[in-house]
Amino acid sequence: MMKVFNGKLASDDYMSSHTLTFSTPELTLLRFAFWLGDMVPDPKNPGQQTPRLMIYVEEKDFAPVNVVDDDKFVPTGAVKTISGLYGGVQSEIGSESKFCAECGTKISLNARFCTECGATQD
């Protein structure tokens, strides 16, 4: 079990009770941060006070999360190379493309990874 901050619930509660008239995003964020730090009655310990932030901390059981590594790309298959989505909106023709050394798929010249096999490109 681990304790996590339920930011969505906290922001929903804040937004539902505060007007945003004439507010900039920076001012709204600043006010939200101060609102989270306000001392409020502790619902678990009557007569005690706690920062409002602690009301939104929940215990949850999570499975380990895979860390994203920028040096390794493994395609999921969710997006295929339809009209060059991985390489950008420009079409990859002529000298604007190269071939993957691992699988031979045509990829963009500036691609760091192959869109099919995920191999790192030099």
C-alpha cells in the first residue's frame, strides 16, 4: 500500500467553490496551492487540524510502474506508419528517408528509433 495525492478530486473541489473571474492561470495555481495548505479540521482526529492537502491523500495498492526510457523505444502498435505519423507530417520520399539497419523499414532521416522494430538508429 502507498499513499497518493488525489489531485483531480482536490482540483475539482477547489474549482467548484471558487470563482475564476479575472484570474490568470498563474494566479489560479497560486491560489490553489495556498488553498491546499490551509489548516482545516482533521476528519480522522476530531479536535485536531491538518493541512487540507492531507485530506486528499489516499492509500492505494499499485502494481509497479514501468519507467519510460528515452534511449529505448518499443512500438506498441497503437499507431502505425500511416502517412508518416511517426516521422512527422512530411512524406518520406527520395533522399529524405533511410532504412532501418535491423529490419529494413523505410524511416525518416532524423528518426532516433525504427517505427516498426524499435531499434535505435545511429
